[in-house]
Amino acid sequence: MTELAPPAAGLPSLRAQVDRALGVVTRSAPAVLGLTGRAVFAATLAGFFWSSALTKVDGFGLSLNAYAQIYPRAMEAAGYDANQLGFFAHLVVAAGTAAEFMLPLLLILGLFTRLAAFGMIGFLLVVSLTDIFGHGVDATAIGALFDRQPDAPILDQRLLWGFLMLVLAFTGGGALSVDRWLRRRLPRS
């Protein structure tokens, strides 16, 4: 087998050029993925979460709708009187409503991005379980993986949402994030 002639002096080999280009892509991936992930979230999902959160407040307090959405069966059993629910239920409704406002805002700003993304993953799990067990959604809404039907609100959509959150959890806020600005301004210990 004959060997290929070495590249001309001063000209990098094709492999070296490809390696260098891939190195640039690899080094810039967190900044690009973080920024674009946050932009995609802001453009597609933030409004959904804020609209949902707004249905849970009435003036400066929690609405009955908040309790009905989060504890549908308990509210029905209590005759839609939230005062009959225990302290823990009130705490969960308040925390869930606050999370629905705060986590999207943190993601858009790129502030505590990794923590907010993990929080959103947990939030998506709780919301999905509440829809399945609390609201009793049907199998069509739940969907099934690998069924060639990509439009089920629970498994299909929320799996994609969760994947976006996982990307942000692993890459961080990326370029133009408050996290990056703070990291550059705060002294390292």
C-alpha cells in the first residue's frame, strides 16, 4: 500500500483543519446552546407558563382556580372551598404558582439558569403527574413514545420541553446571560 504524500509545507492537512473547526464548535457549544435554548424557551414556552400562572392569582392572592388546577380531586371533595384544605396544600399551591412565574423569568434572564432548568424539569414532572392522576386525562392526551404520533400534550410535548430544560441545565445560560456577566464580575475563590 502506498502512502499519501505529506501535505505541502505550511499548509495544514485537511484533518487538522477539520479538527480545528470542530474544536471551535465544541468550545462555543455551551455559549450558543445556552443562548439559543433560552431564546427558544422565551419564544415558545414562557408565555404559556406565565398565562397559566396568571390564572392562579386573584389580585394579590391565590385564586380558587389555583387550588382547582393543582388539587382537582381534593377541591371537588371540599366543595371548592380552599379553606378546607390543609396547610401543606396551601404551601404547595403558593410554591407552584411562584415557580410558574419565577422559573421562566430566571431562564429568560439567564440567572441561576442551571438551577432554574432543573426546577422546570421537576415542575414539568409534577404538572404531568397532576394532569394524569389529578385531572384524569385520557390516553390520547398522555400519548405513547414511538407511536408515530408526535402531538400528545403529555409525553410528546413535555418530553421535548424537558429536553430543552436538560440542555440548559447542562450548558448553562450561555452568552448574554446574567450568569455569565456575574461570573466575570465576581471574584473566584
